[in-house]
Amino acid sequence: MPMIDRTPTGIPGLDEILGGGFPRGRVILLVGGPGTGKTILTSQFLINGIKIYGENGAFVSLDETKAHFIREMGLFSWKFDELEKAKKFAFINASPLRHMPGEVKIGRQAIGRKDFSILSLIEGIKTHAELINAKRIVVDHVTSLIFQYPEMVERRTAVLDLVDALVRTGATCLMTTELRAMGAVERAIQLEEYLAHGVIILSNAKVGKTYNRVLQVEKMRETPIDMQPRPYKISTNGIEVFPKETIFVD
Ligand SMILES: Nc1ncnc2c1ncn2[C@@H]1O[C@H](COP(=O)(O)OP(=O)(O)O)[C@@H](O)[C@H]1O
Ligand SMILES: [Mg+2]
């Protein structure tokens, strides 16, 4: 098998599970409920990229403002504000796209607010990523955007457009989503997972009376994967995965 070019995450334990890192230039979906560490993991991927591997990174947030993000990540001593000044990092606040008002006109053509959302997002990512020559891009999180497309065909097109746009940047990309509920939306979830090149799931596993954080690689193109759920911890150093352990009790 030819060697696959990889993008190491630098997250303790994770690269071991991934056989060295994410396949370069691919789009990986990170799925997990609120509080599972999606924002921390993706930010750690970016900070390590800049500090250890000399790769610039962009964080596209559909969830929070820049001030909030910088303050929150400051708790881990990750100084994204300084890296932004040094043009190694870009923050793109895409949160207004979650609730665009009414219909929008581009040229003489009136388009629905949904199409405008995805087009604006794609345009914003392209511009900012080029500006700093980003090799790593995070989009956190696409849940509400995807929910603007209740129709399966439209949703498929929107997600495909976004994945396509990310692939065209040449960067290794992480996209997060909070979708993983049961029932009616289940089919839609499988769609996003199917369209991404890799899927990682963050969840809580109950062992006895305690809940343990577990990370599971569900799919990863060009990578022989360890599909066991592995425990992970969040501390002031960020995320650490324990690639040799099965679920443990504290
Ligand atoms: N210093 C810390 N030590 C332990 N856990 C932390 C620390 N800082 C944040 N957390 C945990 O991280 C979680 C939030 O992570 P975050 O990446 O914002 O989640 P998500 O983006 O998936 O909603 C919370 O559950 C919180 O308990
Ligand atoms: Mg978050």
C-alpha cells in the first residue's frame, strides 16, 4: 500500500489511533453532543498545526463570536489573538448565517435565504483561507445550517457543496456537528457522515454509575482504523486520548 500523506493532529493518543493523523486534504466530520469537546479538539488541531507543524489554520464558527472563542481558548493558554496578529490564524464569524432574514438578491436573481447561507459560507471560507494560506480549516458547527434544509435532496446538495468547497482549498478540514439523535433525523445524520471522508464520534459511555468520555473512529478513508471506543480526557492541557485502554472507571 502506498504511503498516504497525513496531517498529524498533535493531540496525545489520537494520531496513534489514526495511523499518524488525518489523510491530508480530506474533510473529516466530528460528531458529538454539546459539551463533548468538539470546539476544544478542533482548536487543539489548529494550535498544534501552527505551533508544532508550521501550518496555518482557520476557524469558521457558526456558534460563537471571536471574543468568546479567544477568551475560552485562553483558558488552555492557546493565544489565538496573537497568532491572528501574526497572520497564522484566522477566525471567521459565520454565526449570522444561522438566521439570515428573508429572501436575498444577488444581482437580479432573487435566491432563497438558504442558498445564500451556504454560498456566503463557502465564499467566506475561500477568501480567508487564501489570505493566510491555511493548511487546516475547522467549521464548527454545521448543525443549524444543515437544519435549514429539511428536504433530503437540498440537504445533500448543500453538504456536498460545502465539502467540495473545503476540498478545493487543499487544506485538511474538520467539520463538527451535534446531530446524532435518534428517530426522525437519523437518516439525515447518516447522509452527512456518508459524504465526509472520515467520521469521529465523541460520546459518553456509562460504566457502572459513572460516565466516561469516549472517542470512536467510525470511518477514515485510506486508513486502517481501530474502531474500539477509546477513553479521552479534557484538562487544562486540552484533550488526551488513551489509545490502548478500553473504557475505564475513575
Ligand atoms: N480545564 C478543563 N478541565 C476539564 N474539563 C474541561 C475544562 N475546560 C472545559 N472542559 C470541559 O469541556 C467541555 C466543553 O468543551 P467544548 O469543546 O466547548 O464542547 P462542545 O464544543 O462539544 O460543546 C465541557 O464539558 C467542560 O466540562
Ligand atoms: Mg462547541
